[in-house]
Amino acid sequence: MNIILLGPPGAGKGTQARHLVETRNMVQLSTGDMLREAKDSGSEMGNIVADVMARGALVTDEIVIGLIREKLTDKSEHGGFIFDGFPRTLAQADALGELMADEGQTLDAVIEMRVDDEALVGRITARSTCAGCGEVYNDNTKPIPADGKCANCGATEFKRRADDNEESLKTRLMAYYKQTSPLIGYYYAKEMLNGVNGLGEIEDVQAEIASALDV
């Protein structure tokens, strides 16, 4: 099963993707992770990515699609792909659809993680991440354990994103609404859209996503 997790920054896409990786043996395709992996790989595509990033230029849709194509042709056993952070635009959605068709694969579901902007700001500005495994903590709802160790991997280093502040988040939300939110209608028209409450308890969101995928 191949799915897209769709939602604004801070909606919980990464947290839910990790759960699907652990419970369904799916492969998370995060644009940022793929670019970093390619840059360090020494492959032909990796050298292109490294050059673009070294120049501070924007990574083109063609490059990202090329990286995704490499992943789709990987024949290792897994439970399908999770697209996290891609597509972001209608043009990217069209390109992804064409790529999937070319590779004889299908996109099975799009999970829209719906959030309230005001509550989202409160969540993001209190967010920190384990440097070891990426587990997400929140000062209010899921604080770092009292012993200072990650409950998932035991690491003791935690970090906050520099842009996890109210002003930066509003800028990122504006970009999401301008560029990415049209995908909601796009996938609704294709009868692939499933909405879940992105601000619910993690376990409740997991259950909603499972219900959508197991229809």
C-alpha cells in the first residue's frame, strides 16, 4: 500500500509515519531525508544533489522525482511507501501520479491530517525532538522524561528547530495554504482523500489512520 500523509507543518506527519514504518513495515520517503542520503551517497544523482545544495539553489521537482524513482525500483520486501512532504504542489502531484503509473504502482490513499492553526502554534512552539531517534516531545502534552533520557532510545540529547517559533510557523503555514492545500481538493476529486484529526492523542490518530487504510 502506497500512501501520502498530507497536512501543515507540525500536524504530526512524521510521528505517524514512524508508527506505520514500525507496525506495517512501510518505507517513509521524506524529501529532506532522501536529499541528505543522496548527497552523501556518491551516486550520479547524489552528485547532482550535492552540487545543487552546495550552490544554495533550489532542488527541482525533476531531481526529487528522480530520487523517488530510485526508491520505487528497490525490490526489497516492505509494506509500501509513505510519501511525507511530497507532493507539495499540484504539478508535483501530477508528476508523482505519472511516475507511479510508469513504475506499475498505485497510490492507494491520501491521509489529510486536519488541524486548528491556533492549537498548532501552541504545539510547535513547545516541540523538541530526540537527536538519537527523532521521537517528538512536547513541553505541555508529552514532556521529556524526568531522567532526561528519551523513552524510545535512551538518548540524552534533544533539539528544537530554529524555525519552531510563532512567526516562522505563520510563514510556513502561509506557504502550505498557498501551495499545498489545493491538493486536498485534487485528491478528494480522485476519491482518495481520508481526513483525520491531527490534533488528537497520538494513539487516537493512529487508530483513525488504521481505520482509513484497512477499509
